[in-house]
Amino acid sequence: MPSLADMGYELVRVAIMGRQRPTVQIMADRADGRQIAVEDCEKISHAVGAVLDVHDPIAGEWMLEVSSAGIDRPLTRIKDWNRFAGHEARVEMMVPVDGRKRFNGIVLGADAEFGRLRLEDGSDVLLPLVDMRRARLVLTDALIEFTANLTPTN
């Protein structure tokens, strides 16, 4: 069975939600940078569903949900932090940084350890990636325009 990478996709996030009948939520991107389509989600769903059926890692009944990461996507990978530098994001930390757990600001990029944001007061903050509960882009006109103009070379 081919991997998602072999099929031309990149995994953005996997989450398992719910207890009675859990939902396995998979967010993916196209490796070529173009917008993901419904047909892409169907291909991923068939491939991942087959693997999960064979290996049966979840006891009982479960549902599979495959989607694009969307415009206001989660920032789960270093490459996402760097690709969307200049756009607004909201970050929630598990461990406080400078006495706070929630941050809003402009994405300045990331390295292997930290995501960087420029806060509204003009100061920059380094946020440890391992301590992030969630980081997500904020839907703005600039983000919509940027995403609409994505081509395979971006």
C-alpha cells in the first residue's frame, strides 16, 4: 500500500476525538502546494481506511474524516510557520510563556524549537513548539488572497 507521501500528499494533523464512537480526523495538503480537492480527500480516505481496517488500532466502531487543512489552518509543522510568515495567528500554550498561555500576533517563522510571533505591542515572542496546545492562522483578507494565489511553485 502506498504511503500518503507516495500518493503526493503531506500529513498536516491527525486527531482522535470522542469516546463512544471516536472520529479519526486527518488533515492533509497536496505535496505540490496546490489546493486540496474533494477527490484528493476521497483518495486519502480510501488509503488510510484500508490501513486502519487491516491494523485495527482503535477498538470498537470509529469514523474516519479526511479534510484539507483549510485557509485558517492549524500551524503544526515548521514549514507551515515559515510558509505563512506575515499572517496573523492565535496560539495557545500548555505551559505559560512570560506569564501567559494565549498569544495573538503576526507569524515570523519557526525553527526546530520555537515559533516566533510579533505581538500587537510590537514585541516578539519565542514560543516553544513542544509546549503548544494549538496554533492556528486567523482568517483575514490577506490570508484569503495569499491562499487563492498559491500555485505548485509556492
